[in-house]
Amino acid sequence: MTFYEAVGGEETFTRLVRRFYEGVAEDPLLRPMYPEEDLGPAEERLRLFFIQYWGGPRTYNEQRGHPRLRMRHFPFRIGAVERDLWLKHMRVAVDSLELHEALERQLWEYMVMAAHSMVNVPEEV
Ligand code: HEM
């Protein structure tokens, strides 16, 4: 069984990103970073990316090509502050899923690793 199936498939990732973007929508620092007025398309891209990453359908690649996420984030200034805000909203979203502990830990460890890898400005001193 894939991780995607173990956590409940598409529905779980739909809930995850919906909750995450509810947080982003209210965030005075992160919200203005999103180029489009409508967060819906960004939500859909993140949803499809996670579904693919965790072993579900590969629709993300069909629509967007290879993820190359670090490259796609270069237009945005992501320092420790932005990273930690992203993780704050993701923590709320992950908690809302009420997954079994081992699955939740795996999901969260990935989020922490991925968010740290997206930082593209030097450490603030
Ligand atoms: C796109 C911000 C971390 C996955 C974006 C966009 C912004 C953004 C502003 C453009 C929105 C759009 O698609 O229209 C940030 C910030 C982060 C962060 C501030 C802080 C660390 C991450 C992480 C992941 C991720 C950790 C994955 C684990 C994505 C994906 C897209 C995206 C899949 C759409 C890429 C595409 O197909 O164009 N992000 N992001 N982001 N982000 Fe992030």
C-alpha cells in the first residue's frame, strides 16, 4: 500500500491543502507573495504535487512537468521567517487530518525537510 492510500487517498490531500491555504489566505506576510488574486489554482497545484509525491496519480507531472520545486520558488524570497510561517500553517493543516501517529510523523518530517530545502536567501543574522 502506498502512503497515499494509507492516509486516505485524494480526499485527505484535498483537506490538507484546503486547510493550509485557509491559513495562507489570512497571513499578512505570505498572502502577498502569491502572484494570483485567486489562491484556488495554487491550492490545486500543491494538492496535485502532494498526491503525486506520496504515490497517487501523476497528474501534477502531466500538467506542470517535472516539479523542480526549488527552481520554481526562486521568484519568491523565502527566508527563515517565510519558511516558519509556511510550516506553521502546514502544522495546523496536518493536525486537522487526525492521522495515526506514525503516518502523521512521516508526513510532518517531510514537510519540515521540504520547507527547509526551499529557503533561498541567506540566514538572517
Ligand atoms: C508554488 C510559496 C514551500 C510546493 C508556490 C508559490 C508561492 C509559494 C508564492 C506560487 C503560487 C502558485 O503556484 O501560483 C512558498 C513559500 C514556502 C514554500 C513561502 C516556504 C517554505 C513549499 C514547499 C513545497 C511547496 C515546502 C512542497 C513540499 C509548491 C508547489 C507549487 C508552489 C507544488 C506550485 C508549483 C508549480 O507547479 O508552479 N509556493 N512555498 N512549496 N509551491 Fe511553494
